[in-house]
Amino acid sequence: ARVLPCSGKQREYRLTGCYLVNICRSPDAEGYIVTEIGLAANAFNVTATCDGQRGYDGEATVMACEPNGSQGEYQLEGCSWKPLCRSPGNESVKGYKNIKETALTKHAVNVTAECD
């Protein structure tokens, strides 16, 4: 930091040499496994992979927030939900009711149903 003297009587002195560091905020990371090491835009270090345990697949990419002091969120892209199982057709569900699917991944098939 530097202090520059005022240019005359009752004038303000000036401060120079320091800059605000933009800190990126974390976005909603559903579908991603995120490791945050540094959130400063000028030293951004965040990695991510798709959360395969929850049925997400793809190639995760991370983009830093804009370095303009806006304190924005960094961006996550590339992962999408890919269920392994699919719902049975109408003929296969005859005799059942209240079918609720909450997970259809290769690691978890969570479906509840009642007899009709």
C-alpha cells in the first residue's frame, strides 16, 4: 500500500496499491463431488467430478467467477443424471398402486409400491 500526499490545503490524501480480491461463492453442487482449495478469483483452485453414487455421469468442468469484484458463484457443468433402471411399462404395473421411484441408479434402486 502507498499513501500519496494531498495536493493542497484541506485536500484528501490518496491511497493506492491495494486491490479487492474477488472471492467466488459456491453454487448448488447437486450431482457433483467438489473439492474447494482456493476461492479467490485470482488464485482459483476448485475441482469436481460427477457423483456416480447418485446416478450422475459425464465430465465435470469448473469455471471461476468473473474477476470483477461481483462475488459471483463459480460454475459447474458437464454432469447429468443418468438412471440405470427405467420404469416398467403399463402392462407390468397392473395390480400395483402408489409406485414411488426415488432412485434408479446402478448403486441404488429405491422403489416402493403397494398391491392394488
